[in-house]
Amino acid sequence: MAVGQTTPNEFMMNQSSQTSKAIWVDEHILHVRSTVTNPEAVIARELNSNLSQLLKLMGSSTTDLKKWLQSKVTYTSPDNINELLNIMGQMISRKLTSQIREDGLTRTAHAEFLGLYHVDKTGAVTLFNTIKDVTLRLGLPLDLCRGQCYDGAAVMSGVKNGVATKVNPKALYIHCYAHSLNLVAQDTTKDCSVMRDSLDLRNELIKLIKSSPKKETWLKTIKKCSGEGDSAGKVKIFSSTR
């Protein structure tokens, strides 16, 4: 996620003299390698962006969208697209929260994804203030919360100063089942020497390959000669926590 006061248009203009171009969509920057060196060429390049190609693909089966794309004014600039995406996101959030409030009257449990939010710190106070701010904006009072689900970190589950206690002491706290399963799988793997040694060996091999572009090229050559090509997938480092 991009952070700062620079607008998408200013960002693109500032980057126009560099060889690495960027398209700003929904607060994400998609870098495109290019040799374009002037603003007009940047705009032309934008017409071939992922967003433009996706709209063209959808327009091939939607007559109204195709006519709209063929018009002189399409409102597909980064600013307009970001605004449209924000409006659609707000509409979805309002619909979800409205449903949650209605089902709350019948005591129906809900688990809905309402967004991702950036925090400067990971302390209990900061996390609680973020949750409180978001729920208040969505019209979901925390005093009506009856259940909470987090991982087992003390900052979340602490009895005295944890997030769960600050949100609502009456709301039942449950240790996330997915996280619990992950912890069980990790402990089981550590106790099984065959699995532990196999995973350790794989990790070391991955690190050895990923640390050297030359070794990655060798691996690609070996895969190509063996007839696997790219079907075997890319070499990825395991997550340290999952």
C-alpha cells in the first residue's frame, strides 16, 4: 500500500523520466518495465495496462461497457478509478454492516471481511483504538459484541490489558482454530524426525538456490532439459510462521 501525500498523477509525472514506470490502481503500484521517457508516452502505456486490458476483456461480452470504452471520455484515469473503487468498497461495507445489524436482532453470528487497516504500532492500545474506530464508523457498537477470535499472543488474549478485554470483557474470546491447528502441525513436525529433517533439507536447498541468480538459472535449465518447463512451479521460501 502506498503511503504519502503524492497524488497518483504527480507520482506518474515525477516518475516519467525513469525507466521503471508505475500504474496506480486502488492504492497499489504496479511497476511496468519500460523505456518510456515522456508523459504522453506514459499515458499511451497506461492504455495497455492490466486495468485497460481487463476492461476490454469484459467489454467483449458486455455491449454497454464496450460502447463506453469506445467513447471519448471513459473516466479511466488513476484518480477516477481510485474514486470508483473507494465508492464500491464503501457500498459493499454498508451492505455487509446493514446485514450484520439486522441479523444481530435474531442473534445470528457473523464472520465478514470488512477490510485491511494499517497500524503504526502493534500494542494492545493501538490495536484496540483501530478496532474501535472502524466499528464506530461502520455503526457496529462494541458493547453488542458477543464473541472474539484472535491468535494466542498476549497482546490479543491478555486477561488484564489484552485487546479482547479492552474490546468487551463480556464477549467470549476464542483462540483462532486455524492458528491452533498450525501450532499443532508445527509441534507434530518437530517431533517427527523424518518430516523435520525433510523440511529442513528443503529449506536449505531453497535458500541455496534463491541466494544466487546463477543457481536459479541452472535450475531452470535442468527443468527445461527434463521436460518439466514451468509446470513444476517456482522455488519459494517457506514462511517462518505458517
